[in-house]
Amino acid sequence: MDAQQGTGTATAHRVVILGAGYAGMGAAVQLAARLKGRDGVRVTVVNAQERFTERMRLHMTATGQGLAEFSIPELLDGTGVRFVRGWVTAVDADARTVRIDDDRVLAYDTLVYGLGGAADTSAVPGVEDHAYTLNGAQDAELLADRLARLGGGTVVVAGSGLTGIESAAEIAERYPRSNVVLLGRQEPGAAMNPRARAYLRAALDRLGVRVRAGVEVVKVLPDAVELAGGESVAADAVLWTSGTRVSPLAAAAGLAVDEHGRVRTDAALRSVSHPEVYAIGDAAAIRQGYGVMHGTCQGGMPTGVHAALSIDRALRGKQPKPFRFGYYHTPVSLGRRDAVVQFTRPDDSPRRICLTGRTAVRYKETVTASPWPTYGRMKKMPASGAIWPRGGRFTRNQEAR
């Protein structure tokens, strides 16, 4: 057993937060702020790296652009939250323990499961061996090195979702001698209104990105990708952004999960099978009136904040309140000098209004840069983290009161 886990009173309530991404950091900082000055609770955050990964900027890292260094331990300094660096290798939901790096064990009374998701590299043969991903800063840096050495050539981006769009645009702008090919089942921006979709497509055309929609990659080779039907597309580098998967640890622990391996939650974000476990971010199957939420930073941070609020209420003998969330926008960068922002209804369907060009660039940058300063404000003013979009406007979550 990790000897440091017992620091403090023997009866301290132990909260362990797995993952320090957008959702996990929201949970950690919000809970610490709520518990400030109160004894009897010990909060521990476990993450594989000390550096906070700005996932919304990984397409920039992949093209060799330097980003700010954000230190998780430094942000947590002074909050009373203990940081443990290591890989989570197992969760024992019956014993209420977490194994770290196979040689350390942390016990918990309440667990916040926020290990997130990643690009699915197992569904298509050859992806794990021959394709690059943006699953983390190190993966993005590997692609950056490859692109810098190529200086040109053909770069295939597999997946026409938002990550694929932003990556293809960034690569084409950064390496104008490259032949960038964006492959996907759907047209880029398929969920946007016609004006936003047309603007996005025109921007990709201007950057020289060759778009092929309605295709499916069935195999990745060392120098090409194979499409359904037998056609091959030559590639000097392949970036895989198609499909996502979550860690199998939740299912292995016996937590109730959905068909994608995400933890099934009740209205308060507690596991339906193990109520002492809260699931947040991409790792959770969170049902709202319009369906199950899909993974984004936009939804991830509020789930972390809500989990913290729910834990605080439970520790004070109160019943946690239901989580309610509505989407507000879809900001998409198109290189450093262009962007499109699609405003949405709470169910993520597109509204008529959108932003384009420089105005959209400024809006997108504000959104992308906001998480880290928000965590800083939360340390002093916990209520500042309890605001997020619902019903087409920014509102304060009622649980914060």
C-alpha cells in the first residue's frame, strides 16, 4: 500500500481522481476550492505526466509549433491536492483500490474516473504499426519530426471529423509543398449549416487540401492506405483521427459500461453499478434529454466540475443534483489565420448563425486558451468554474448554489 496515502487522520475520506485532462483538472481544482479550510478529506490526482496536455492544440504541436508549458503540480500547489505521477494499470472496484505502474496501490472511498479517450488504432489493420496519432503531446511530436524531415510529400489524414479537419488545414498551411489528402466517410463539416460548411470546404480548397468523402480506409501500409473496394492512396505519412476508444480498465474493474466501454452513469454522474465512482469526460456515457453526450472539452470540463460539486454535497450529507448540459458552439481552426465557428442548439444541431475569418480566429483562440486560466480562477473563486452553456446561452449551474 502506498504509505503516503495514509497521511493525515486515519478516518480521512479519500478521493482519488484518475486523469488530469480537461475534466479531471476541473474536478480536482473545483473540489479543492470547495474543501478549503475543511478537514477530514484527502484528494489525490493521478496522471501519467506532470505536463497538462492541451488536446485542443495538438494539431499545432504536430506541425512543430511550440506551446506553453503548463505544470499540473504547480497549479495544484497550495490547494492541498496531492499529485501522483504514474500510469493507472488496474482498478479494483470491490476493494476500492487503484494500482499505479503495477507497483503502487492507492485506496479510495470516492473515485473520479476521468481517463478519457483516444484515437482507435486497433479497428483497422496497420494503424498501430504505420500511422501517427494525436493521442498525446509525445505522439504529436513524433508526427512533427516526421513532417519536418519530409518537408513535402503526401500526407494522408484519415478521418474527416473536427480533429482531421484542423490537422489537415494546419499541415497544409505549415508545409505548403505537401500534398495533403483528407479521407473520411462524411463530408467535412457535415454537421454544420450550409454556409459554415461551404466556408470550411472553400478554406480547405484554398490551402490545397484534397478532400475525398464517402471513402473508408480498411488498411494502413508502410507507404499507402488501402480503401474499401481495393483502391490504394500513396502516403509518406498517415495521421489517424478516425474513431475513438476508451481505456478497458473500467470494464475490467466490473463497472457497468456501454457498448463503447464508457462508464454508464446516473443523473449525478455516479456509476450505475458502483455509486462511489463518478465518471467524467470522454470516459463516461452521460445521457441527457437529447441523447448521450459526445466527447469534447466543451462538455468535459463541466462534467468534472459537476462531479466535484456532487462529491462536496455528498460529504455534507446532501443529495447530489442532476447534471444538465447543452452544447453551444463548434469552433474549428483552419490554419493560424482562418477559422469557422458554428453555433449550435443544446442538442448540438446547427443554428443559422456562424462566424468566419478573423473574427472566428479570435473566438476560437479565446475558447482554446480558456481552460488553464479558468482552473486558476477556480482556485480562488470556485463558482467561476460552475458556468457553462445550456439552452443556447451561458448559464450558471444550479448546483453551484
